[in-house]
Amino acid sequence: MEALVFQSEKGQDVTTTRIVAKVFGKSHDNVLRDIQNLECSPEFSLLNFEESKYINDRGREYPMYLMSKDGFSFLVMGYTGGKAAEFKEKFINEFNKREALLKNDDFILSRALTILNERTKLLEAEVSKKEQQLELAENTIKQQAPKVAYCMEVLESHSDITTTVIAKELGTCAKVLNLKLKAMGIHYNQNGTWVLKAKYQDKGYTLSRTHTYTDSLGQKRTSILTTWTEKGRMFIHDLFKNFPSSPSKIAA
């Protein structure tokens, strides 16, 4: 036999409109209507009637109410008939038995242990979930470690790349790239040498190399050549992610 009274998720002793309808031989819709037509205060209704849902055999969801002892008593007060008094008594006796259990030390201890076990299971599940997340993060770090190490190695490399090489990677020439960087306020030309603007000078983007050459008169001469570090190379590529393929389109 279905229990007339049970404990809700909130730990309260309740019955439902479906149980009442079944025991009293009423349509569930009529019991719902009876609750909606009760002439009780909003405060009493809020404390003693809780809207809920149930799913029928076809998997469809329908409304119902959870009721406290006081809510049940108020609802069935006007129910009459040959068996109505007997049913009221059964419900009230069941509510009273459960209230008496709450004063029983053994029941209190048993209930406390049940709650403790439920909370322990929830905590264990939460710890397990966090351990899985941590393991996933560690695996991701392990997978990314070689890429990160390579990236750091490249960025910290002391080798340098000429503007010509980077320009070819971008599908243009060194002259056009230098003019474009100048127009963007990245660097400027000083006595034939491209020099970064002040706000970029401490970024580690460039290196200076002394270049030795022979002039038209056969004299040995030197000049300062600005080259790019791997970090600077990445900086330029980031600037020109949408760099057009035709050099003429980007010329300053």
C-alpha cells in the first residue's frame, strides 16, 4: 500500500493531492480545484501547500501539490461521505506517528546517519569530479608542454632574421615592409638605419649587426644593420595577419 505520508526533499512530512484523490475516490483535477478555491490566507497557503509536478506512465508532466498536516486538514475539512471520516483519521494518525518519530532518539540518530551518508556521497562525488578535472588539466599541460617549450626556446633564441626574410614570408619585399612599418609608427629611418620607435625599443624585437662592405671606390666601410629576433618576427606577423598578397596594395 502506498504510504499516506512521506518525507519531502526538504525534510517535511507531507502528503500529495494525488494520494488524497486516490484515497477519497476523487478526481485529481477536482482536488487541485479545491485547493485553488480554499479561502485561506496567502501566508497559510504558502506554508502548507507547495506546487510540484508528477510524471504519468506516458512520460508527460502534470501539476500536483505537496501538503503539510495543516494543509491536508484544511483541505479535507469539508469532505463528507460514508468513508470520509475514516480516511481523515488515517491520514491524521499517520502524520501523528511521523511526528512522534521525530522525538524518538533512535530515529533521530538513524536519520542523522542517513543524512551524513548522503552528504558524504555528495562530497565524494564532488571530490571525484574535481580529481577528474585536475587529471584532464594535467594531461592537457603534458600535451602542450613540448609546444610551449619549443615556443619559449624560439622566443628566447639569440638568432636574428633579416627584414628581407620576414618580408618574403608575408609575400612582399623588404622595402615595402619597411615603409609600411614606418607608416604604422613602428620604426623610422636614421642615416640609412631603421630604428624602432621608443615605445618598442625595450620589447626585444630587434638586434643590431655591424655590416662590412666595399664602396664604389674600393674602400672598406661598415654600417649598422637592424635585424629581427624571433619575438620581433612574431610581432610583425601578428601585425599583418590580414596582410594582402599583393605588395602594391600595402605600400605606404
